[in-house]
Amino acid sequence: MITIDVDKPVRVLALEDPRIRAALEAMGIDTCCGGGKPLTEAVREAGLEIDAVRARLHEAMARGKAEPETKRDWRQASLAELTDHIEEKHHAFLRDILPRLADRFAKVVKAHGKRHGDMLTEVQRVFAGLRKEIEAHLMKEEQILFPYLRQMSAAIAACRELPPMHCGSVANPIRQMEHEHENAGAVLSAMRERTSGYDLPDDACPTFAGLYEDLRALEADLHEHIFLENNILFPKAVGMEEKSMGRVHGKGDQL
Ligand SMILES: [Fe+2]
Ligand SMILES: [Fe+2]
């Protein structure tokens, strides 16, 4: 049985096992943008008890019947495999849910504008900004960064020189992506706060409930998505570029 070191940063614990990440997120502990804090601090901020959290984490680890995908250790995947997974799972999810959320907002604002108009229109406006930023962000990853990471992966596998990066170093577009992730994380927190943690009002209809359900799903998926990019994909790409610059990589490197 793994022992949870409560003094470790949340992000480090989440990286150790995907079941830990899922359990922390399920308890409302942000593993992506707020992941730099030690677990004890994050637990306190979330208004939880450290012993209860530790017990839930041990339980999640002992369960052992997690979905095969949630058990996959993406640290062992190649850049190409991980970019494919992120596009197929997380980018596709966003392309599906973002337009649906915009429709749900329009319906709920129309039906509940009288009693909850201020809150709803504010969250709708914040969401519209987030949607715009996310859509531009996905294009940048899919058209520029990810194709380059796949080329890097192929070049290193074939022991070839890395292809030239028009931005100088892969660290430059990655920094920009990380900055955009931080903004997205802040917007998610703001939406959660403004809706009192997606707590439905008494007069909510099923469409209102569907809106909050989708917003929760957006938050959960985006946290997982950003976690994979910030903590696995990007550090791996930067590390490979640095290693390649030093010309110390060999054929057996894990890509
Ligand atoms: Fe992405
Ligand atoms: Fe991203």
C-alpha cells in the first residue's frame, strides 16, 4: 500500500498515480493550476480534513478497479501517443461541449433571467470569453505545437537532428500555452465561485441542471487535460529538446 506524503505538492502526488489525481479532483482539490501547493495546504483551503482526505486517497488506491485508461501512466507514453490522446479525448470533448453549453446558457437565461439574471448573464459572459480563448488555443496546439512535437518524436526515434522550430525553441510556444492554461484555470474558478459551487437554486428546471452538469464536466475535463499538458507533455518536450541540443540522446531513449 502506497503511503500518501501530505507535505508533497498536489501536482506531484497526482503525477504518481492517475487514481490519486481523480480522487483529489472528485474532492474539489485542483490538481492542475492550483497543483503547486502542498496537499495539507490545499486540503485546508478546500475546507476538508487531512485525515479524511488521506483515507479517501488510500481507498482510491486500494480499489484497483479503475477504468484502464485512468490507470494508464502517461509518463511512459511517447510525445506522439500523448498528443494523439489529448486531441482525440480532450480536444474532441471541448468541441462537443462548448457549443452545447452556449445553447444551454441561452435557454436558461431566457427561462430564469427574472430571478437569476445577474448571476446567469455574468457567468454566460465569462463562459463566452473562455470559449473564444479555448477555441483559439486548440487551433494553436493542433496546427503548430502538436505537429512539431510529433516531428520531434519521430526525429529522436530515428536518431536524426530535431526539425527547425520557427519560434526558436519549443519552450517558447509552450510558455504561451501554459500562460493560457493559467487563464483558463482562473476562469473556471471564477465560474465555480459565482455559481456557489454549481449549487442549483430551488426553482431550477432540468435545463438549468443540465447547464450546471455540463459546466462541472467542462471543469473536470479541462483540469485533466491541462494536467497532462503542463505536467507530462510539455516538460517531456522541453527535456528532449535540451537533451538533443546537448547531443547526448541515444537510440534507446523513451520518446
Ligand atoms: Fe490541449
Ligand atoms: Fe493546452
